[in-house]
Amino acid sequence: MLKVLAGEFQRNIGRYQDMALTQPVAVTRNGRERTVLISADEYQRLKRRDRQVLTLSDFTDADIAALEATRAPELSKAFDPELQ
């Protein structure tokens, strides 16, 4: 990821917009990353990966029954001591 000072970014915004088409551009202020400029395509890709939060009312009775019937695989028992 390319890092650029805020002042430099302001003076050459077009250049950094072009660079953001191929790689993220982190804009720093006082030595800390404040914002990151990414391409619109990358933003849309990330938005598609967003997770949805569902409530119980979003599930059908069949969905709930299927969830209740699930069981952890036998290999997961190796992690039981971590629960104690």
C-alpha cells in the first residue's frame, strides 16, 4: 500500500486517484494513516462481501430446524478443553 502525506495528496490528487486504480493509497496526517483511497471496483467488491445481520424472524421454520439438527464434526472435540 502506498502511503502519502495529506499535503502531498492535496497537491497531486489526480495522480493519487490514478494510482488508487491499481493499489490502495493511504493518506497520512501527523504520521498516522487517516484515510485510504481505493478504486470504485475494489469498493464494490468489498461491499459485495459485506455480511448481513439477520434476526430470528428472517428464518423459516425449516431453516431453524436445519440449524438445530446440525452437529459439530468429531474433530472439533479436540478443542473442548479450551472451553473450560
